[in-house]
Amino acid sequence: MNDYMRALHQYFFPKPNLTELEMEIETARQDVRNWLDKAQRRRLMDLVDGQALLREAISLASFTTGFKLAWEIAKELEADGLHPLDEGEADCIRPRTGKEE
């Protein structure tokens, strides 16, 4: 199930363009790197990698929870016989063309 949710997450949640923020973070990382010895740099990178994994896990968990919520709502609507577009309602909804009838 997690593989399926991960695939859905990747499909429906495109990575936002954060180039400027990523450049700022890289600049700060380079500045800090110059002040640290090798062991300290390795520890810092472990922390940064851990944070990235945590953010990814939280994002996937949030997506999965939202998906499950939507699924349950859809099941309840179907069980109650409530559909977003019952017969007759679909006729009332027309795309706007900009012209008033």
C-alpha cells in the first residue's frame, strides 16, 4: 500500500520550484562547512539528511491521510445515495462562455 501511495504522491504532488531557497541553503552550508573539521561536517550532513528524510516521510503521511479521508467521504456519499451530480443537476451546470443567455 505504501508503494501505491508513494506513486500517487509523486504523481499528484509535483515538487515546487524552490531554486532560490535551495541556493541560499547551499550557500549557508558552504559557509558552515568552511568552519568545521571533517568529523563535524559529517555529523552536520547526517543531520541535514535526516531532516530531509523526515520531511519526505511527513509529506507522504499527510498525502496518505488526505487520500484516505477523501476515500471515506466518497464512500459515505455513495452509501447515502448522494452524488455530486445527480440526474438533472448536470444539465444545470454549463461551462461559462462569457455570453449571457
